Amino acid sequence: MDLGINFIQINLQHAKASTALLCAQLAKLHTSIALIQEPWVHKSKVCGFSDLKTHKTYYDKTHPKPRAVIVIDKSIKSYPVPDLTNRDTVAICVTINTHNQQTILVCSSYMPIDCPNPPGDIISSAVTYCSGKQLALIIGCDSNAHNTIWGSKDTNPRGHSLLDSLLSNNIEIANKGNNPTFASSRYQSVIDLTLISPNIKTKVKKWSVSEKETLSDHNQIEFFLSDACIATQTFQNPRKIDKAVFEQSLTNKLAESEINFPFNPTPSTPHLIDCIDHTAEQLTKSLKESFDDSCPKSTVRSTTTKRWWNSELYKLRKNVRAALQKAKRSNDSSTPAKWNEYRELRKIYKNQINKAKKESWQTFCSESSSVSTTSKIQKVLCKNNDNSVEWVKKANGLPTTNPKETITALLDTHFEGIYQYNHSTCLNPLILT
């Protein structure tokens, strides 16, 4: 079990290459959460994260151009909060195993500079939601607000408004130092903020502005949530089942159970419905236990490598990072030349990433001669990640707030009055645990 969660926070400026770099980084991290603003969107969908098999993506799928995304490791228990999710904000509840199980409201928010609403509105809404459920709060946002309190060189009206909201809602700023989170040839500023509630302040550690090249004008923020134990995710592949062991185990369990075969109830059988339900429950239990006995559990690999990453890209990344540092340290006379040199190197780096990804895909397709590799291509082309049901509306019109409520609402709607379902069993799927 891991004792913490790695957080990454960044504005990708809708860039494809920036998304690719972030995915390559997330693929190497275990138990990670990315708070993203202005993602790469194509045909009303957030793109670039489908290759991360160990991560899940949350955003407002009802809007054609969402500007906030959360990408989270599947081993971390999470569910969406539709009441706080819209084009510019996405909110999820994350459950971590501390000394006593704790739930945290995690938000990614883009605060557009042209929005008429004050930038602190999302903070007030999130605090209200947390206070009613006794939750901790973490918000990663691009505030587009300047204030010397969090390291900016000046203070603008948006900065005053946002600070007032933070003070009135008792929210603290996790930012440390005055390293710019936004840097361009025109100016540098601190506009990307990590906001936290006081009850989680001691667990947010190692906050820093990374020097990694992001191919975005925004620098990457990294921090660590300590004392968060995440259970290792396991799964069972039915193709690896030992059929002989399964048959023997099932035969023994059925013999030990109270099921009599053949089972032929008649309308005159006493307590007919209870009899059928009991028999079905015993049979299901025997099948599950036999499956567990005969099919080994495997651990989900939390890290993967990107086929397209190569040594040339590694060298280019170092050169771009060095050029950026020179541009930041340059004096007034040499500033334009240094920034032009950095932009040229970054352009080459971005083009090489796109070229490497294209060539890697072409190589993979051309070498696919076996059934298994061809099957992988078919899965990539046909998969649709939008089919999962994350929440539904209850009979009173309100959205469900956790997986158990979602399942209960579906059962009450489609099987009302037919069967009293045991909710504890329906949350334990057969294949993935």
C-alpha cells in the first residue's frame, strides 16, 4: 500500500504536445491525480488520456468545450459531484484510507478572465458542499488573478475579490515562494493556485513549481498528499481460469450447500419466491467462491512506458529547459534574443514529439501480424470511454452523490417491489476488485 498521492496541476493551453508530455509523466507515477485546466479538446471530447489504462478522466461531458479536467488513478476510490461540475470546474470526491477513512472534495477550476462572476464563486460553492458533509477540500485553479499575497508582482481587482473570498471562507493557499507559474516573453506571474481547507493543511507537502518543460506557458505545479493509504488494485482474468479446479470446487460447494438438483419448484411450493431467491443466492455464492479458488489474482500495473519516447526527445527536452532558464535570467538588452531562441527550440521539440508519436503508431501497425496485436488495434479504434454510468437522477430529481446511491436508484427504478437487493454484494464485481 502506498502512503501518499502525487498531485500534478497544470494549464495545458489546449495543446496536443503538452498533453502528450503530461501523459508520459502520469504513466510513470503511481497513485496520481492531475488537476488540469484548458485541456486538448477535439469534437467535444477531452483527448490524449485514453492510453492511460490505469487512470480515469472526469469532466463536464455535456459541454462541447470543457475547460477543466481531473485525471485520477483508478486505484483511488472516486466519484463525481455533478452539482459542482460545469464547463470551467470539475469536482470529485476522493476516499482515502487514513487512520479513519477520510473523504476529500478535489476540484480543478479555470477562472476565465472575461467571466462576469467573481473568481471566488466556485470556492464558496465548494466550501458550502464540504461543510454539509464534513469533507476536506483541495482546489487546483488557474485564477487569472494577481495578488502580492501569493507571490504576484502586483495586485488587480480580481486578486482583491479572490482574496476576500478566501478569507471569508477560511481557505488557505498552499503556494510557497514566488516562482512564476506563468512565464512568457512578455511577463511572468503567479496565477495558478492550490487552495486547501485547514483540516488537510498538514497533509499537503512538497508543494513546488516544477522546472520541467511543459510546452505550455504555464509551469507545472507538484505536491504530495501524505498519510493516504491506497490499496493495491487487483483483477482476475477469466481466460486464466483452471477449469479442472473450478469444476471440482463447484461440485464440492454445491454438495455442501442446501441446493437440491434438479430444482423444480411448482406454484404450490411453500414460500415459492423465498425458495427461488435462496437457491439463486446459494448458487451465485458457490460460483463466485469457485471462481476465486480457480482463477489467480494479478496486480494492475501502475506504470507504463510510452513507445514514442526516445533519446533524441530526452536531449531536446534538456536543451529547451536550459534555454528557458537563460531567457528568464537574461538582462534587458539580450531578453528578446534569448526568448526567441527558446521559442524556436520549443517549436522543434513540439514537432519532434508529434513526429515520434506518428512514427511509433505506424511502426506498431506495420508490425502487427499476429491475432493478438491485430486485436489490440481493433480495441483502440473501437473503444468508447463515455459508456460508463457515473451518476443518475433520483426520483426527487437530485443527482446521486456516490456509487451506492447510483446502484440503489437504478434498482429502485427498474426492480421496484420485486427484490430486496443486498447492496454490499453489488459493489464487489466479480472480475475487478
